Amino acid sequence: MARLELYGTARCPHTGEMREWLEWKRSEFVEYDVEADSVARGRMREVARGQRTVPILVEDGKVVQVGWQGRGCIIDE
């Protein structure tokens, strides 16, 4: 089974929308709040090559989706 990671923020509504979609699909995933967790923010920047738009969905260490249905939130540096 593929390992999914959801990088987002509590304040970004699109993170919640992507979470709900993953739950609806019954996907197993780990969620990280990159504003509250600096380690997760560093990991997200590394895997997403500096991307600052969330949510970001990562599957097996590769970015598979940035934003939710064309929408996202920009995080601070």
C-alpha cells in the first residue's frame, strides 16, 4: 500500500477539503501542519522543491498533487 502524506495548515480550508476527500476514499495517510511543525515544513520544502502552496499530497516520497481543485494557500517562509 502506498504511503500518503498530507502537508497543510490548520488555517487553510483546502487542507480540510483534501483531508475529507482522502477520508471519503478510505485512504490511509499521515497529516502534517507545516505551520505548527517546523520539521514537517522542512520535509515538505525538500520533497516539494521549495513549494509554498498547501495542501500538498505526497505519495511514496513524490508530490502527486499541489492544492485542492486548483486552489491552495501560501505559507510564510
